[in-house]
Amino acid sequence: MARPRTRPAPPRATAPDLPPDPAPTPLARSADVVEALVQPGPADADGAFARISESVVAAASVDRLDLTGAILSDVRFDDPAAASLAAREGSWQSVLVSGGRIGTLDLTRARCEGVEFRGVRIDYLSAPAATLRDVLVVDCVIGTLDLPGASLERVRFANTTVEEVDTREMRAADLDLRGLEALAFTDVRALREATISLRQAEAHAGVLAAALGIDVQSADETSRERT
């Protein structure tokens, strides 16, 4: 007899495979970086369309870290401090972002598989039309999370807070939101197939009811009629 399916299925994220002593290497546009300690510059760092694998991105404070279209595999970011990290249309696989603060993280149309964000503060995380698969978000503080048109599969949040989540036209499978404290969801109908806790369902009962076409009103008027 087949074993019952666990729902929601957990992410299949794995730790990046990194060398014990990576060699210091500067970041450059369209570079091919392997087994390196990448050291971004102090102002703007341009790594657009680069290929970075089995490497550590060292802690650094930059205005803009440009990884547009870059392909990252087995990479760890240590305490990034960036006003802007652009990764539009890039590919991240087995990537860990640990600690630090990012003003704007742009993952528009990016593909992220086996990615973990741990202990990161992100003011604005933009991922419209992105594919997020086997992603884990732990101990993070996020201002706004934009996911319109994004596809999420085996994504889990743990001990994470978000002020607002834009879920318009989002598609989800095995999305675990039980560890997410969110003040508001733009479209709760997009949470179909997601898993939330009873406490979360109670907190968002009004908008959930409205999405089902249920008219929720105060009981005060009924009480006055009875008296």
C-alpha cells in the first residue's frame, strides 16, 4: 500500500558545496568564477551575466550588486550589505544567503532552486514571474514581498515577518506559510493549495470570507433589532 503523501512537502534544499579555502577573486561582468572568495567592490559591483560556482561572496557593503542574468551554483553570501542586489532573469541553485541587510532584492523572472535565506533583513523583495522551487526562508524580516505571477513549489517560511505580500496571479504547490507573520495579502485567492495555521486563518478571516463572497458584518445591528 502506498505511503500517504506528506503535505505540504518540505523544501529539498541542500547546503552549498564549497571548497575549504577559496582563493580571493574580484567580481567582474560575464566572468567565470569557480572555487573563489568573491570580494565585491566598495561602491557598485558588476557581476552581470557571470557564472559563479562553488564560491563564497564575502561580506561587503556596496551600493549596488548587479547579478543580472548571472548563474549561481553552490554559492554562499556572508552578511551582505547592499542597497540594491539585482538578480533579474538569473539562475540560483544551492545558494545560501546568510545574515546581512539588503534594501531591494530584485529576482524578477529569476529561477531559484534549493535556495535558503537565513537571518536576512530585506526591505523590498521583488520576484514577479519568478520560479521559486525548494526555497527556505528562516528568521528573516521582509518589508514587502512581491510575487505577482510567480510560481512557488515546496517553499517554506519559518519565524519570518512580512508587512505585505503581493500574491496576484501567484501559483503555489506545497507552500508552507505557517511560520510567516504577514499583515496583509493582496489576493488571498492565490493562496489556494498553500498551508496556513488556524491562528493565521482567524487573523485573516475577514479577507478570506470576502474572497468567498461572504458578507461579514458586525452583530450590533442584529442585537439592536432584538431589543
